[in-house]
Amino acid sequence: MPVPNHLSLLSFMLASFALAVQFLTRFPLNIRIEFSDKHLGQSVLFYPLIGLLIGGALALLAYVLPAHATALNAALILSLWVLITGGLHLDGLADCSDAWVGGLGDKSRSLAIMKDPAAGPIAVSVLVLLLLLKWSALQQLLSPEQTLLPLLIAPFLARLSILILMLSTPYIRENGLGSAMQQHLPKQVAIVISAIALAFCAWFCSIYIVLNMLFIIGGIRYLALQRLQGMTGDVYGASVEIIEAAVLISWVFIYG
């Protein structure tokens, strides 16, 4: 009977989508999901869509805020941005920052530092600088003549970067969630989604922003392979934060 099979597939996809929402955001989606490794792998396909949901919330807030308080509006939008994700990716960036400096080029030492929940001065400095860059870019993008499109595109491309890195780079922590995600990621579907998403952004936004994003992903991949011989969840998180900031900054430079 084809109908039950279709219903089973739909249920599986909805569970994977809900898992992606619960993992990447703090949206109040109180659904208990009994998930498997296949659900984890399937959920990665929805990461770019989760980015659009985050961007939609940011754009909605930007739309309803009064136009005359640009600096305050930028701070409020940035605060919502951090609250929606629970600082998940900022934590990854902080861990990578400490590891790259404190690891002294050693893989084992770097991985050990990434597991340490404490944040050193390098991590704090990097986080402050990144948030300052985002806040400054948001001020420029919130001027009356600008569009809210970058608020949608930045979270979208940032989470697409996880998909691209999972397709192109091995995950090195054998017992990590990322290992199950990568092993059970439907790779052919992921390639199609990535290609369509990149083409869409290049056509409707800017090919230069897409090329800049791919260049940065290539740099992150190179550094991760040089230091760690692969990816970790912290590197994925760092990629999200760096790509988000890069898209906002690139948009300001290209469109003024």
C-alpha cells in the first residue's frame, strides 16, 4: 500500500525537521521525539531552512521597530539573534579560538581545549569583536533605503555551510553527534540542496556574496584539516558565526 509508506516518510521528515529546530534554536517546540541516527542525518538537510526561520524572526523584529533608533535597533536584533540560538554557535567559536591559540599546533591539545567549558581571554576577545562587527553591519543595513533581505540570507547561508562542510570534510570525534549526522546524511540530496541554495542566492542576491562565503568555507576547511585533520561540532559552530558576519559585512560593502 503506497499511502502508508508516504505517511511514514512524511512522519520521518517531520520528526527530522523538529529535531533540527530543537537542536539549532530555542524556539518553544515542546515535542518529544524518539530519534535515531538516521533522524540525525536527515535533520541536517533542514539546517538551511532553520536559518530562514531565524532570519524571518529577525526581519520581523526589524520591520516593527521604529526607524529612528538605528543603533538600538541593531542591538535588539543582535540580542534576539543570540537568544534564538542560545549562543550555541558562539560557544563553538569561543572554543575554536582558545584551541587555535592554546593548542600550539598540536591536535590532541587543541581537542582537549575545545572540551574545556572555560573561556579564555582570546575567546572573549574574538566574541566581542565578532558581535561588534555584526552590530556595526546591522546599523548600516537598517537604514531606510536598505532591504531586510540580508537578515534572511545570512542565517541561511551560515547553516548551509554546515551542510557543505559535512559533505566535504571528515568528522573526527567518533562518539560525537556530528559523526552520526555525517554518516547518515543523505549525501545526494544534500548536494542537490546545496547547489540549488547557492544558485538561488547567487541569482537573487549577489554572486560575490556566495563566492565570498565559499572562499571562507574553504579557509575554515583548510585550517581544520591542518590542525585537527577534520571537523568537530565546535568548528561547525565557528563557521556559522563567521559566515553570518561575513555575509552582513559583504552586503554593506557591495550595496552600501
